[in-house]
Amino acid sequence: MTGLLAGTMIGAGLGLLFAPKSGSDTRHDLSERANELGKTAAEGYRKANETVTGLADKARRAYGDVRDTQA
């Protein structure tokens, strides 16, 4: 995930450096890309959070099953 975000940032930066656009067009493109990156990061965080929550729930259930078996 970190590599994907870093690659996106580097690619966007290089694209802006070599793009023959006016300053306002470049700022607009940069703003759009930053918004897209923010949405991508938020979605990645949401998915990771769901995964961790699911694993924690499974671990709690497994612990409860073992505890009940030994009692």
C-alpha cells in the first residue's frame, strides 16, 4: 500500500514537472489528483480496518471457544 501511494505521488510530481500546461491548469490537475489520492487512501484504510476488525472478532470467538472447552 505504501509503495502504491509513493509511486502515485512520484508519478504525479514528474507528470506535473514535464507537462506543458499553464499554472492554473496545473493547480487544478494537482487538486484533482490529491482528491483522488485521498479517496484511495481512505478506501484502503476502510478495507484494512474491516480486515483487522474481522480478525479480532475471530480471535475473540476462538479464545472464548477454548476457554469454554477448558472450563
